[in-house]
Amino acid sequence: MSTQSSTPPLSLTERRKLATQLEIARAAAELFTAHGTDGTTAEAIAGRAGVALRTFYRYFRTKQDAVGPLLAVGGDRWRALLAAAEPGAALPDALRTAISEALAAPDDAAADGLRQTRGLLRAAADDPALRAVWYRVNQESEDKLRPVVAELAGADARHLEVRLAAAAATAAIRIALETWAVTDAPVTGPDSPADLATRCLRELMGGAGPLPRPESTA
């Protein structure tokens, strides 16, 4: 089992801070989806989240920044799924499995989360600042993914191969969600986020083959 996902436990203060940030992020996402960014103010987001405006600005510089924690949740979950892959698993297979599970919609809460992401991406089409948040979250996710990929790939994997695999996996998810968001395709089945992402990954990593682990290069 990988150890990359092992992190020191958060303090109570840190957990409360994260909970508040996520509550604000959810409120921002709901309002952006319903009214667009132009029709939403920081004051409205703070009011929906039940916090003071000064609390909002303690955590976020702009109203668009507020959705960052919500967008990052999916990346955190799928990296944890990948880190839990059994040692020796072929990396492309481990990536596909983790992506499929992370983008699955096994219950109403997961389906609603995907639909909320769709709403945000549609709002981002007309808001460069919101698009910038989306791209920043994806870049941060790719950066955090590299050590997880490196551990699964093994000591013999070259730095370039690790970077390419992390970039391909991140791009597969991003492109899949962006493609899905402009359609009315369902959250499961053909043309769903999970289906599109696995297809994107296959195309992006096609021909690369699995990154070798030490035992496979002996």
C-alpha cells in the first residue's frame, strides 16, 4: 500500500478553517450556477454561507476564488484512490481505475457534485477569472499528483515519464469535465465524466505503455 496519502492529522482549528472554506465554496457554487458570476456578489455568498463578509475576505481575495476549495475536493479524492493502489499495479491501469471511481456517481450526492461542477464550468465560459481558478486548481492537482505517480511507477521510472503521466491524467479529467459540461449528457453511462475521462486517458497515454517498476526491468 502506498504511503503517499499519509499526512499528519489536522488540528481542530485547521479542520474548522477548512470546513468554513468549503461551506463558502458551496455557497458560491450554488449562486454562480443559479445567477452567474455577474449576478453574484461576495456579500451574497457570505450571506448564503452564514458568515460575515469580513470572514469571506479573510479566506478569499475575490468571489471567483471562493470556489477553489470545492473544485479541489475531487482532485484530493482521486489522488487518494490512486495512492491506495496495490504496489506493482501497472500505472495506466491504476490511473484508469482511480479516475473511473473518482468520477463515478454511485449516489445522489455524487451526482449533484458533478452537476455542480458542470454549472461552474458553464459559468466560467463567460468569466476569465473563474476560468483562471479552474486552471489553477488543475495545475495544483497535477503538482500534487507527481509524487503519487512516482511511488507507483517505482525507482526506475524517469522524471520525464512521471511528469508526462501526471500531466496526462490531470488533462484527461479536465478535458472530460469541460467536454461534458457543454452537453446535456448524463452523469453515468456513455459520454459521462467517467467514460470521457477514461477515453481521454487512453488517447493521451496511448503507445506509452506502463511505466516500469523495478521488478519488471530485471
